Amino acid sequence: VYGGVTNYEGNHLDNYKSQTIYVKVFENSKHIITFEIQVDKKLVTAQELDTKARKFLIDKLNLYEFKGSPYETGYIKFIENDDKSFWYDLMPPPGNNFNQSKYLTMYSDNKTVESKDIKIEVHLTKK
């Protein structure tokens, strides 16, 4: 999987501090939970934040349950300080149209965001 690289020098917060990023989760358009992600960088990749968010969703909401996820579709949305946003699919659409290369290269742009300004939303649709 591509992406996930940021500069080390000058990118860490001072005095071993961390930045809290809040992730709001919506299920069928209803806000169900908010959780925190901690980072120690000024600039962080979308891939790192996505990975941390997915881990929470897997552990707490069974996002990718072995016997079948309770969710049919979902995406993670990143909202930057200027209200511009971008998103990534959390799972392929239903059916047989899985595009493997899309998921292997989804972070190829190595998109970075400012940890102090980013907002994250996860939108899930139940089966």
C-alpha cells in the first residue's frame, strides 16, 4: 500500500505533546459515537489517520467482521480547515465489481493534513 510518509525533522509537536483529532461516526445518517485519535505530528498522512480510525471501527463496531460486516457501505471523510474535503471508501461496493488496484493504490498521493485543523467523519450504511 502506498503513502504514509511524512518528514521527521521539524514535524513533531513540542515537548512530547500530542494532538487530539476527533472522529464522528454516523450510521444511516445518525451520529452514533465520537472517538479520539492521538498524533504527535504537525503534519500527518491521511493514511495514518485512516488506519487508526479503521482499527477503532474494527474493534468496536465490527467493521470487517469475519462472518460478515453489519455494514453494506461506508466512507471516511477528511474535512480540512478551509472546509475542503476528500474521502476514501471503507469497503468495496456490493456486487462483483471489486477493483483491487484501486484499494492498493488509494494512498498513492501521500496526502498530508495539519493535525490541528483536520476533522474526520465516518459514514456507514447498515445492511
